[in-house]
Amino acid sequence: MTTADRPAPGRRNLITDVAGLRVGNADDARLRSGCTVLLPDQPVMMAVDQRGGAPGTRETDSLDPANFLESFHALVLSGGSVFGLGAADGVTAALSAAGIGISIGGAPMAVPVVPSAILFDLGNGGDKGWGLDPPYRRLGVEALRRAAPDFALGNAGAGYGAICGKLKGGLGSASVVAGEIEVGALVAVNAVGSALMPESPVFWAHALEWGDEFGGRKPGKAEAVRPPDYDLPADGKVVMGGHTTIAVVATNVALTKAQTKRFAMMAQDGLARALRPAHTPFDGDTVFAVSTGRLALEGPPALAVARLGHLAADCLARAVARGVYEAESLGDITGYRERWGR
């Protein structure tokens, strides 16, 4: 491996360092909720791996390698629990109106395929009294219109109303580039578990940090001797299905649908590296994977996919930490930097 091939963050340190991807956020301070849209310039290969005990998703069956679809047009991550699935309705309608989608059975319109996953933020104190008119379809359209290479982290999009353990959660992203290979991650962190070592400002993902992207704090003697208490809420305070971390990892390397699935499966380890515990019965942890196909897969395929999955897992762990680090306090939910400083 040459110096130029050694992995390092991309120019933006965002998932949009994978060429051909844009991200849009839309959120509402009154609602304390929002959504995030990943928009590719061209249809992409996509797969998903779901490991939490309380997921909320749309169109994920079409991502199974056993099924025939191989062209996907956008991805939506949203707050709002089941109501947030409506964000994908808005994105689907807007893409179809723009002529983006597949042609099926002589239908007079383009039919976009837009998978989605949601997190639970209904109990964060925002105004959820929307009656028969949930706002997420509108937010989905707004997020799509705002899709761009640069976007906000922390209290933004699907991470606006998120909570992580005892701290404010948020939207995080990170990237890694190794030669021509591009890998990125985007995550809305809303976990039962904690991103921090117990009673410490040190992130579980500290060993993977590049520079000071999430504060630069490293464990000392106190963290080394502390028992593995995972900062779970007290009995009776965990809401069944009341959390969920939702994410997407992406690469420019051309992958088959089965290889993209393996890429997603390996990336899930990033949640376990950054959150403890992860994949609980109360989380719906879901990781999508995207291949833009702009760079040919080189070398033995299994080895190449293994390397991509490893890069993605570390990248996702960094994105989780960045999402919590960048989040600001919201109501009585304290942000990392208010609690621990910068």
C-alpha cells in the first residue's frame, strides 16, 4: 500500500465524499423532529441489515438480494416513528414528478424506489399534535429540495430530536478515502445505549478518531479501572421501541446486491464499536448500504468486500461519535459540549 492509498478522511469528512451523493435535511424546531434524504445523482445498488429489536422501515424487502430490483433512487431517514414513514411518500412523489424512477407495466409515470427507516422521537417534548396531517410528507419534500454536498450535523434532519443514552443524540457523518476508494457513513443517533464511557467524556469510538473530529479526548487511568457499567436508563424508564439508530454507509466501488448486503452487515459493527449496548430489544438499529458503482471492484472479490466492510464499520463508528459531539442541548436534554465542554 502506498502513502496515497492509506485511509484518511475525505475533504468534507461527510458521506458526500463518495462522489455522486447529496444529502438534504429538513426539520421543525416546534416539532423537535425532522428527516434526512440521501439523493444519488444516478440510481444506485442498495441493501440493508437490520439488527435492533424494534425496527420501523419501508421498502426493505426490495433490498433483499433474492429480489430482482437493483435500481434505487433515494433513501430517507426520519424521526416521527411510524408517522415519519410518510417522509418517503413526499420524496417518492417529488422524484416521480421530476421523471425519476423505473418504468413498470406501462404506467404513465416514473416509479421511484425509496427505502426508508424511522426512529422514535415522539417523547422529546416537541409539539406532536398534528392530528390527521402529520408533517413528514412535507418535510421529506423539503429535505429532497435541499440535497447538496454539504449539510449540517447534530440537531439537523432525522437527528434533530434524537437522544443517545443520557445525552442529546444527533445526525453524524464521516468519510474515509483510500486511493480511489471512497467510503462514507451517515447516521441518526437515537440509542438506548451510550456513546460515552461511563461517567466520562471519552467516546467509546475514541481509538478511531481522526484529529479532533469529536473532541480529541482519550481515556485515562480512571476509565481503565472503571467497571463496565453501560449507563442504561433505570428500570421502567425504557420505552419499548422508543429509540433506534438508523444509518447508511456508501462506497463508489461497484458491488453486486449480495456484496452490498455483506457491506451493510459488516458496517453494523460500527454501531457496536461506538454504542454500548447496541442492537437492544428497544432499538431498531438499521444500516443501509449503497454502491454508486463508479469504480470497478479490483482483486479477489471476497477480500475486496471484506476491506470495504472494515472501512465502513470504522467510518460509521466515527459518524456516531460526531453526531453526539455536534448535537446541541434541546429542552431538558443536555448536549455533549454543554455537559463536558469542547
